Amino acid sequence: MTTVEFIQKQLDVSEKSINNTLQLLAEDCTIPFIARYRKDKTGNLDETQIEQIAKSSKQFEEIIKRKESILKSIEEQNALTPELQQRIRECFDIQELEDLYLPFKKRKKTRADAAKEKGLEPLAKIIMSQKNNDVQFLASRYLSNEVPSEEEALQGARDIMAEWINENMYVRKNLRRLFQRKAVITSKVVKAKKDEEDARKFSQYFEWEENLSRTPSHRLLAMLRAEAEGFVKTNVGIDKSEAIDFIEKAIIKSSNESSEQISLAIKDSYKRLLEPAISNETLQEAKEKADKKAIEIFSENLGQLLLAPPLGEKRILAIDPGYRSGCKVVCLDEKGDLLHNETLYPHAPQNETGMAMKKIRSMVNAYQIEAISIGNGTASRETEFFIKKIAFDKPLQVFVVSEAGASVYSASKIARDEFPTYDVTVRGAVSIGRRLSDPLAELVKIDPKSIGVGQYQHDVDQTQLKNELDSTVMRCVNAVGINLNTASKSLLSYVSGIGEKMAENIVNYRAENGAFEDRKQLKKVPRLGEKAFQQAAAFVRISNARNPLDNSAVHPEAYGIVEKMAKDLGIKTHELIASKEKIALVKPEQYITEDIGILGIKDILKELEKPGLDPRKAAKVFEFDPHVKSIKDLKTGMILPGIVNNITAFGCFVDLGIKESGLVHISQLKDGFVSDVNEVVKLHQHVRVKVTEVDEARKRVQLSMIL
């Protein structure tokens, strides 16, 4: 089987598209670049499909490496027959491959190994042939100093047979199927830890049982976390009698004393070898699926968060609210640079409300503030009410933004490098302000796991999680495009073809030489060669550049095509840009080249209509219900405005402007069946919800969007 054939078995993609995609990946082209600028070669595959091809290709390579390792190991044991070699060569199922290798795997000495050393393998073979009806007499022929009795001889033979049964590929394959269909997961409380305070959150799993194949990802991960923390014990199994009955039908072909011994060996093999191994495999497979689902949800949430509406380049006054420690206030210019900072105490216990109002008014006027950004943590609502009482000289938009991860950023090396002379409180307030002007540019500085939009993110495979989240960030950054002259090192590092070291070189070059005037100037950055330029150039923007195309998503390799389009129309290039009437006169098929086909040309024309357009929507002001300030104010039946602040497999959480977010269960999102929460709601979506249950003691709020 070839790489392409292996990928085609997993994906519904043409052979040509796979071959061309693999070639582009081998040439070190990035996925964003391939998806955007090589559509004609890939057959218009999107980023997800290209990622799947890359993953499948890597999986194929890993299987090939594993096969070579297995063949080498068996050959070193002088046990590689031509038939076994062929079976391994033709196998591309990793579980089947491991089953083939199982009898040759290096392991600790087993009971079967000990029995073989005592010379009992021939006895096991005779019994396994099922032709002998006098096993006692047969066993007596194998007595020795090490095997003093017939029963010990038979026990040794059964140990050997149990191992053979465990290594039987047919048995293992069909047992797996039984487990996949019928395995039940149970969890029972560890009595010694039942009354601990942290155990309460897992109370529903103190006595739990359900079919593993129907267990939702979030429930499985919750059970496994409860077990990891020592509150419950879990088990995965099927009906023992059904499993043994299947093995007996597969192995036993006669009815005599030999078959009785085999039956005993089967029971032992299942209890001691097969059940623990297949049970563990089944749980691991279920865990992998749960991990995949949780990572998909986290990735989707993160993408939505990164692409949240930006306010744009505005002068912002940002507030990190607090009571006793005060409100940290900062003033930022249009580029997010810090102009001023101080701490005010409008709330209890100081209650310096009047003075705080005067200072806020003064700052708004002095720094020509256009919008106010308030973090949604402690004292957020009180601070919002306080700000709205101030009589400003001009109307100001007031936004409440998520401050999840702001404390992580403020203590990070990135923040220390940006603001070496300021403490963490000032850095945190700056982050709150910048999140309003450009969420993407600010959130890329924070470890995605700290942003708070995941589900059991600390319980899933961390390598897979990091890879998926990095891909999501890169996808979002390149979908939007970045301003080459204002982008931070963190933001630049996610641009196609750049990376962390190159981003640092770009920032240093910019500091030494001033703003970039055109994209070609990127080639002057140390270590940024032709390949990196090809991959990165179209994803960076230069406003007010000499060439207006430098502020668009048109790739420099296509500038000549655009110039020819304009020339053929008898106009200048800048006259073609943003002119729908002129663009409509262009006949795409006339400009196809060897590298850029019809899909690429159509993309160019689409971009020319609205060059450099930010795909994100504009930020909108949102107001919570002014009468709801804490969970005590909630009453069943209330209809309230809210903002979706997290999405899980089982529903979404909605911020009502109080400390506790309310849960809208998947069944309460809308009338009818919902299979995917993201089909109904998106992160940061403004919604109206009905309060259906309030549990003050447990600080839980149940909501419904079915009004």
C-alpha cells in the first residue's frame, strides 16, 4: 500500500489532490499558504482537509517504521518465516500489527515461559490437538524433579495454552468487537474519601454504570479525573460468560478430557490475560475519542474567541476592577501603547467615589479616550455602574471584556519584556484594554489553556492539545492578516512561514530601520530567505504602502497579473482596486498561468473588491440586566440578556453579569434535537435566556434558551 492509498482509505479526496498536497508539504509550504494560494493544485481543499492529509501521511510513516522495527526484532530471534514476513508487510492496522508481534515481544518471564523451561510445551501441544482422552496418563510421561505430579504437569500445560489463547489473533480481534459494542463502564466510590469536600463534585459517579460506547466524552473524562484524584475506582468489562462462551466456540472442537483442560485454560487466559488487556485497550480507545472531542471543542472555542469582534484602533481607558486593592486604570493610545496608569478606589472599603469620578473624567479628556474597557472579574458590575454615572463631555462606549488569562499574561516573560518597569497589576489592565481593540493580537500572547474556554483540557493528551491549539491560532492569525509595522513578536510568530526566531528578527529589524515601506523589504530581515518570504508575504499588511497591493491578501507572485488586468483595461493598478465596475470587466480565464489557475484568479478578483478587509465583525456594546448583581437576585422564570462565555459538548455557559455563569444544557438550546452545540450558539454571542433553576448553596444556575 502506498501513502496515497492509505490516505484515500481515510479521506474522500482525489489521488491528484493528495499527491499535490503531499508535494507542497514536502516543499515546506505551510497549511495556510497551501489552502489560500495553491487551491488549483489541491483541488480547493480547505485547511482542515490539508491538516488531515498531513496527519494521515505521518500516521502512515509511523506504521512503516513500526513494521520495520517488528521485522528486525523477530529476525534477530531467528523466528521470521516467509509467511509471517508477508503478513506483517501487508498489514496496515496498528492493533493487528501488535497482535502479530505479541508472541515475539520481549517481556518479563511468564508462567508459560516457566512451564516451557520444564519441558511441558509438547504436552500442551498434544492437549491442544484435542485428540487425547486420558490426560492423566499423558501428563505422567512429563514428570521430573521440577514436575513431581500429574496435576503440576497439567497446570503447566494450561499456563502455556492460556498464553497461546491470549496470542490468538482471531480471539483478540473478535473480543475487541465484543468490548466495543457491549463494554460497560462502572465507577464506585472509594469509601475512605467519600466525605472529603472535593469529592462532592464527583458524587454522581459514586455508583455509576453505563454502556461505554454511549458515554459522552465529558462524562468519561470526568470519571477518569475522579479516579485520578482517588475518589472512585472505574472498571470496563463485558459479560464474562458471553466472552468465555465465544472463546470456547472458537477454540474447542471436541468433547473429551483434553477439551476440559482447554476450557480451564480459556477461563484462566480470559481472567488473567485477555480481559485486563482488552479492557485497557477499549478504555484507552474511548479515552482517545473523548480527548479528540474535547480538543475539537476547545479548538472551536479558541478560534471563535480569537476572531471575536475588534473595536479597532481607538484610544481606550481600561480598568481591572477591585474592591480593597482598588481599580487599576490605564490609558492606551490607538496602537495599544501605555500613556498613563494609576489606581482608584471608588468601592468599599475606601469609597472614594467622587474623587475617582473626577480623575476618570480628567483622564478621558486629557488622553482623548474613545471607549472604556472593564474586566469581567471581581467588582466588574459595580465598576460598570460607577462608570455609567459619570457625566462625560462626549458619549463613550463602555465594554465589559473577559479577563480570563490576563493574570497569566501579566506575569509572563512577554509582559515583562513589554513593560519591564511596571508591575503585574498594570500589565493586566493593559491586556484588558488591548483585548477590546484587537482580541487576536492580545490573546496570542497567552497559553490557550489559560484562556478558560476548554473542557477538561488538563486531562487530555497534552501534545495533541498543543498541536491542535497552535494550528488554530495560526489559522486565525493568517485568516485575518496582520499589520507588519505594529504586530508584536507573539503575533508575528504565528504568521505562515515565520516562527518565533524569525519574528524576533523582524521586530529587531523594524526597531533599527523604522517601519516597513513595502513587502519586498522583508527579504532584508536576517535569515528570512525566499521560501519564508513566499510563505509569509501575503499574510502581512502594510498600510499606506507605496504599492496598494501590499495592504491586501493578494500574493506578491500575482502582482504582475493584477498589473496586466489593469493595463488591459487601460487604467492604473490603484484604479482597479476597490472598483467593482472595473473588476466586473475582467475575464478570469485570460489570466491563468502555470502556477495560478482559475480558482486563484477568482480569489484575486474577490480580494481586489475589498482589499485587506478584516473578516471579523465590529465590536458591539452589550448591557446586562441592571437589576441582577449577584446570584441572590436571580429568580426562576426571569428572562435575561447574557453572553456565551464557554461551549462544551453538553451545552454552553452564559455570563449574566454575576460571578456564576449559568448552564444552558444542550436539550435547552432550542426546540428539537441538537447534536452539536456550535450549530446553535457561538462564543461571545449575545443571547436571551430564561432562569429555570437557582441553587445558591452549590452556586449553580440552570438556564434555557427556549423562551
